[in-house]
Amino acid sequence: MGLHIIAEFLGVDPKIISKKDDVKRITDYAVKKSGLKAFSSSFHQFEPFGVSCVYLLRESHLSVHTWPEVSYLALDIFSCDSDEKALQAFELLKEAFRPKETQVKILERRLYERLKEKSNTR
């Protein structure tokens, strides 16, 4: 069914994650370069700084939420098409945001495969 990457980046340069245009440039590049296909995206600029964005992907979704005041970014990527595309998007975002510390959880959403296996054995 897919791969779900949940990550936290700490120690990110606040200048990179403070403004919507900067976050948009980075995330647009990662989505395009990884081969993910976006139907739409939405960005919100918090005042005085901080950004939330979400991409509705053909494959599922990608979201970023930033807290520049503590150099923190939360990232969520779910792809039900290609594990490789999701992992590549993650690596591109990690390279661009350059966190000093990263915490990542990867969930393999594979429960659906049990249904396919059961229907094939009947």
C-alpha cells in the first residue's frame, strides 16, 4: 500500500524555514525531482514567521510545518506508489534544510497486502 515517512528536523537555519517562498522553493524542487506528482499544494505564512504546507499528491501527500523560533521542522511524506520516490523526496528535503539532528520513523503500510493474499488463496 505504501511507505509513510514521519520526520523531525532540529537545528535548521531559521532563515530557511521562516518564509513561505523559501519553503515553497525547496519543497517544490523535492517533489518534482523525486518524481512525485502533485495535484495541488497549499501554503500558509504565519506571522511573524513560520510556515505550514501540504501537497496533495497522486501518490498521497507531503506536509511540512516549521517553527523557526526553535529551528524545528516537522515533515510527513506518504506515498502509495513508490517507496523510492518517497525516500528520494525525504533525502532531498534533508539536504536542503540541513538539520543538525534528525529523527525519522518509517511505517510500511502493508496490511492491505494481507487482503490480497487471502483472496488469492481462495
